[in-house]
Amino acid sequence: MSNDTKTTLNRRTILKAGAASLSGLATGGVWAAGSDKPEKEEVKVGFIPLTDCASVVMASVLGFDKKYGIKIVLSKESSWAGVRDKLVNGELDAAHVLYGLIYGVQMGIGGAKKDMAVLMNLNHNGQAITLSKKVSDKGGVDGPSLAKLMRTDKREYTFAQTFPTGTHAMWLYYWLATYGINPMKDAKVITVPPPQMVANMRVGNMDGFCVGEPWGHRAIVDGVGVTGATTQDIWQDHPEKTLGTTAEWVKTNPNTARALIAAVLEASKWIDASLSNKTKMASTIADKSYVNTSVDVINQRILGRYQNGMGKTWDDPNYMKFYNDGSVNFPYLSDGMWFMTQHKRWGLLKGEPDYLATATAVNQIALYKEAATMAKASVPKSPMRTTKLIDGGIWDGKNPKAYADSFKIKA
């Protein structure tokens, strides 16, 4: 039996299992009769071909959307700029989207200014900074050795991220700055859509990139790059993709938004529930309709099995997580505020924002809690959380202005 045939059969099995498990709920739904019924039956949700689109895809594939009275219509997008534009102009109802992109649009620095909404966080961890084989062959294999190489190698180094205000740009800049490299002065930074990263590295267009999986692992499999760092090295359990939309859409469709959150929450729980589920998820999203790569390229890092392309292998307990007892999905105010501190640090935000008021407006905590009750998902006690980042800095959201001003290396 060929691998393609096996994949097709596995997908059919998943579909049947999902349909069977939800058959008793699909017609009646879990919303109350009348006013709580979703305003829209079909919800068009965009995604980029990345491993962390999995909960949105599986909510549709397994029929969790039907349980809550909606039908998720998936729309594969080619770039984050395209996702931004389609959200803003209403072509998409919602999307799997970069946390920092939503805040960039909210503040008018990642495109035309528009009030936006984070419905939930989709995943923690699971991105990587990849260095080209040309760089690693010269000894640049991690932060300290890359910084040393860049000081002695008198040429311009080029690094790629996926969107100017997005998560990958912020992880890349934070990591470089930790080792004394100012990304705004000591390097050239370009924007490249995720699926195009490996091809661009192959032809020598960049010395390094930061992107979501499976493209970091794909660079290793293809022999064009090595892993210099994982993003969980920078911030353990960091926020990453969100289920994002416009504030206007939430106001017009509050019940639909709640149902969408609940459906994706159920899928998030399902993915993290077992090794078997993760394997089934990898088999599903590897299809050309979604991520379009081999199952193994997705599967390794989704299970925490890492290799750096230079002979080192390790089991990482902080691999990509989709639920983790609800801690992944809660839209912490401090998470949104952190991205604004970095936008300020790197000169993207010129004025001093009202960090807390902005995060309170964007992150839909009340709606999320209602959806979490529907999906029987755990909710953290506080809208703030504390973390220690790779440079030793502590972020807790208490004094964002002082935090943003505290960095020695900035724009």
C-alpha cells in the first residue's frame, strides 16, 4: 500500500470517527434556544500552511463546529499580509493569525488602522530560528557564535521574518539583541511568507529566518539549514497564533464568535489529549489542502522530538501545545501588552500606548470565558501571567512602559 493511499485511509478514518463521536450533538447543538443561536451558519476562517493551524483545521474536519451550530469554511491563504487585508475588508470572518499582526493593525502600524479582536490564543511554542548551512559551516550555530561571526565577517547579514509586527519578527529581534546584535542596525531584515522560507534559503537569499513549523524542520530535512534556537528557548510557553477577527465582526456576531471559540477549544483539547490524536492530526494537516508537506516533517517536532541538523537530538518538553489544561488558549492581557512593548522597543510604535486599555479592548476575555464554559475548558484565575525570558528579563505586565524602556538594544 502506498503512503498516499495510507494517508487517504487515515483521513477517512478520522472523519468517520469525528462524525460518529458528534452525531448525537450535531443537530441539537449546545446553545440555548433563541437568542444564543449563532447569527451566521457559515464562518469563513483563513489559515496559513503551518502546523499551528491544526486546531482550526481539526475543528472543521472532526465536526466540532457542527456541535455549536456553525460550519467552518476553511480558506488557505498565501501570506500574512493577505490574511490582514481579508480580515480588514471582511472577506474572512476570522483567521489563524499572528498575535502581533492583530495588535499592529489595532495600532495602525501593520496596515490601515482598524479595531481588532483576539478571540483566543491557538498555541504555545513550536517556532524556530534557522541558520543557513553557509553560516553554520563558518561556525555560526547559535546566538553567541553567530554574534562572533557577524563581528568578524565584514558583510551584510540578511534575516527573514514573516510579518513586520508579527510574532516571528519579535522572536528574531529579541534573540539577536540578547547576543548584542541590533537587528535594525547590524543586519538586513526582510519579510517572506512562511511556505517560501526554505526555498529562499536554498537559493541563498538569507542567512537565517524565524518561522513556524514545519518549515524549520523542513530546512533540516532538505539540508539547507540548522536550528540556531527554538522560540521556547526565548520564552517558554510563549503566545503565538491567535484566532483573530475585527471588533466590528464580534459586535455584529457575538454568538457566532462564541460558538467559533468553543469549537476550536474542543479541537485544541482533542489534539493534546493523546499521542494518537497528535499523530492523526499530523496525518490530516500534511495534506496538500492544508500544509502540503510530509507527515514525518510535521510529526517529529509536534511530539517534541528535535534535531538541530548538526547531529544533536533532544526531547523537548516545551514542544508546541494547543490546550495544556486551558493555559494555552486564554487570551491573557499581558500577552497582548508584551507585543506592544516590543513594537515600541523597535520603533514601530512612535507614541506611548495605553497598554492595558488596548489589551482590554482587543482580547475578548468575557466572550472567551463564556465559550470555555460551553466547551468545559479550564480558565486561569488571572488575566496576567509572569515569565522569565532568555535574557533574564521578567515580564509580568505590571509596568509595561518601564519594561519597554529598559532594553539597552533598541531602535
